[in-house]
Amino acid sequence: MGKKDGTRWNRLTTSNSGQVLTQMTFYKKQTWQMLIQRHSHQCSDHINVKR
């Protein structure tokens, strides 16, 4: 592999990883929201049971 190929490959991987990172963060946000909602429901259930 020549130097030109290396730089082109690096540019490709960096742009691709950037897209993947944004997708991952968006996915993580969604999962966190779902987990938090589910957890809050469970907590309220526990509180009701304790009373």
C-alpha cells in the first residue's frame, strides 16, 4: 500500500466511523429512554407494594 492509498483509506474510515458514532449515540439515547421509562414504572410498582 502506498502513502496515497493510506490517506484515502484513513479519510474513508474516519467519515464512516463518524456516521456510525452518531447512529450509535442516537440508538443509545433511545435505549436509555426506554430503560428509564421501564425502571420508573418498576419503581412506582415497588412503592405501591411497600405501602
